[in-house]
Amino acid sequence: MDRNALPPFPLGGAAPQSALLDGAGLRLRPATADDLDFLRRLHAAWRMPELVFLPWTVAEKQAFADDQFQLQHRHVLQHFPHADFWIVTDRDACPIGRLYLDRAPAEWRLVDILLTRGAQGQGLGTRLIEWIQHEAGDRPIRLHVAVNNPRAHALYLRLGFADVPDADGMHRPMLWRSGTGHPRHPEDPEPSG
């Protein structure tokens, strides 16, 4: 893949850290052009199970996944130019995922969250989403989950997101509002009274 053919990530400031992320062994850092190969492989690992029954060669499947990654990369940068594009790493600074978050003043948008297969099923996605909810405060958070991803949909429901109308057949929109019952975090102030 030619990294130079893809538009660069916007320059990001210092990535936020918190006790909630530290406690889960997670770090965030701004994505750069040096991360594009990792992100391409991450995307391909997510897409390949969908392609298993297609009568294509391995090389054709890889080329398709690469093309889809490039289209997605361009789309996200074009439609969310002010978003934060973070690489999720473990304590050893090893990349384990991506988190794209648009923190607009009125409403936040969880553009994309994806972890490597080895990092899934350990509660790390839950911790990232809980951190986003904590940081959002009173701002609502909107996201779209693929209709063929029932595990992610169930996770978002468990974390207080609700389905909203206007599904497009491929994605289901969801919305979280403060006070919908997400668990209290160590960083939250103790309730008074």
C-alpha cells in the first residue's frame, strides 16, 4: 500500500490519559502516516471473515480489503475533519486498535472503534467507551453500529446507548445521553447527600 496516496491524518495534540484508561492498561496516541500499515492490517482482519465464502483468491480478497480501507480512510477524514484519530496501545506501547472520536461541542460522535482480535473479549472496548462517556459529561454521544455486528450492538445497549430511528439497512444509529445509567468510575466525584 502506498502511504503517500492516502491523505494524512490531521495533526493531533497530546492524547488524553486518565486513571480509567491507565487502570485498563490502555494508552491513546495520535495516529500518523506511520500507522497506516497497522490500520490496513487491522481493517483487513475485520473484513476477511466476511469474504471467506467468496470465490476469490487470497490476493483478490486482500486487494479488496485494502481498497475498502483506503475508501474508509478517505471518507472518515473528509466527513470528520476535526475528529481525533487515535491509536490504542497497551502498556508496552504496542498498537492494539484504533479510536476515532469527533468531540464537537454540542454532540460527540464515536466514529470508529476497532481492536485487534487478540485484544477483544477482555473488556478493553468497554473501558474505552466508559472513558468516552465520562469525558463527554453532559454531551450526548452518537454512533452507528453495523447491523451485522450483534456483539457490538449488545455492548452499546449494556453501556446505556439506545437505538434511534433512521437505520440505513447497513448501520443502526444509537445515542447515549448522560444519566442513562452507565456505571460510576473511579474518576467521578462521589455523589453528595
